[in-house]
Amino acid sequence: MKTLIVSLFWMVMLAMPVSFAIAEDSWVTYEGGDGPGKGKSIVLISGDEEYRSEEALPMLGQMLSKRFGFQCTVLFSVNPETGEIDPNNQQNIPGIESVSSADLVVIMTRFRDLPDADMKVIDDYLKAGKPILGIRTATHAFNMSKESNYQSYDWRKNGGFGKKVLGETWVSHHGQHKGESTRGVINEKYKSDPILRGVDDLWGPTDVYGIRKLPEDAEVLVYGSVLSGMKPDDKPVEGRKNDPMMPIVWRMPYQLEGGKQGTSVCSTFGSSIDFENEDGRRLIVNAVFDLLGMDDDITPDLNVDPVGPYDPSFYGFNGFKKGMKPSDFEAK
């Protein structure tokens, strides 16, 4: 009996470093430093099958850390058997517990069905009224199973997370998918808003999303002009697609039932390839500062260059880079 106990003890001890290694290798953290964001923590949650959030968010996280001092943790959809990034896995995003201590969450997920324990962390964060920035498919971030205790987050349940927190859920492709690109048009009413400082050339090859109706207290900062092609100098489409134009960036208050009021910013502009556009990156950085109450630190000339090479994949289903692990995105 004693021999059996000793054997079991060493089996557990030998397994522990492996378990810790797997956990640590399932996400990446860019340590903060000097800068306006020093002491503040941002968690960026990737997990979509199409728009390459697993490439965009590490770039943004490393830039926010290196340029401005924020501590940034980037989470990924991971295949639990291989440890590889797998955007098609809708049920496993390791490291969600880091949301509990975050000052800001940036989310770019699509149709995730996370375990109740993970959803509770997200629910607690939002009910505390903390700020959140949603990008592109975040309007339809969750597609919960019938067994989940968090059905209210499902995009099919009165708009779910997207409608309640960001202001809109999935509606439609308003521009022609992979045929008509997006030119950002600043709303004159908010042209002096801190989020728009230095933003004057917003273009990306992803199409404009359809918006049915935003809440009355949503502040539409940018509209999306549907262009007739996939180049930045293509002309706007004539007719109803641009009359009126759809909102693509807005800010609004949100409050979940039983929770405190918080603030969200949503940008339906934003695939990995869109963030080759300098003002696309600037928009996100400015929104981060704004949501954290740091408007005085926003200047039109903030350095929003990626840290190191950034060669994003074009969007599309099953177009993710196979065999990649979170550790491949560690700071260089």
C-alpha cells in the first residue's frame, strides 16, 4: 500500500510541470512597462473562424504593451489535444480567468459556446460595469448550447451579448462580401471626439455590416461608405447602399440586469487585413485610451506602428495558419 501511495505521489509531481507548461503555453502575455498605460491590464480575446482575430489581436496587444506600457494578455481558441490555435474550436479559450483582474477587455470572437465557468467570469466582469471594446464579429460573439446557463448571451436570444452590451447583433453583409470594401466616413457631430483624433484615412477590404437599429444613446462616430471595389481609391457605390450609410464605429452605455452601468465601443471595421491600415490601428488604440479614461493621453501622432513585421492573412473560413501555437506570438 505504501509503495502504491509513493508511486501515485511521484506520478502527480511529475505531471504537474507538464500541466503548468500547457496552461502557460495556451495564451501569451506582453508585460507592461513605462508609458501612459503602466499598471493597467488589458485582456484581448480572439476566437473567430473568418477574420483572423488570432493574428490581429497579438499584433495589437504587443503594440499596446511596447508602445504604451499596458500589460496585455491575448487569449486564443485552442485545440486541447494539440495545443495549437484552432479558430474552429468554439468551446475552448484557455485563460478566461484573466478577465477577472482586467481593466479592459477587447473581444473579437464569433459564435463561441464556452463552458459555464468561463461565461461566469465574463458575466461577472460585465455586471461590474467594466469597459469593453468589441471588434467585427463581437456583435455575434456567442452561440450558446441549450445546456448553458448563459443563454442570454446567445446572439439568437433577443440579440444576446451583441445587442445588450455592444448595441447590435448579427444582421447581414451590407456591402458585397469580398467584392465591396469599406471607407470610413467621420460623423461630423463627433469629429472632435478623442477616439477620432488623428483618424482621417480609414479604409479596409472587409465589407460593411448591416445595422438594424442602435440604441438612442449610441454615439455613432464613423459611418461606412460601401466602395465599388477592393481598392482604397474605388468610388462609393451609388444608390441605397450608401443612402443612408451604416454605422461602423460607435460608443454607448450598457447595463446588464442586476449589474452596474459600463461603457462599450464597437467597431464592425476590423479584420486582420484591415489593421494594415494605420488609422484602423489608431482607432483601436484611441478607443482603448478612451474606455480607460485616458483621453488626455490621446494625441493625433501616437505611434501605432506594429512591433516587428505584420503580414496578416486575408479573411476567409479555414484560412488560418495551421500548426501555430500561442507561443509563436511571444514578444520578440
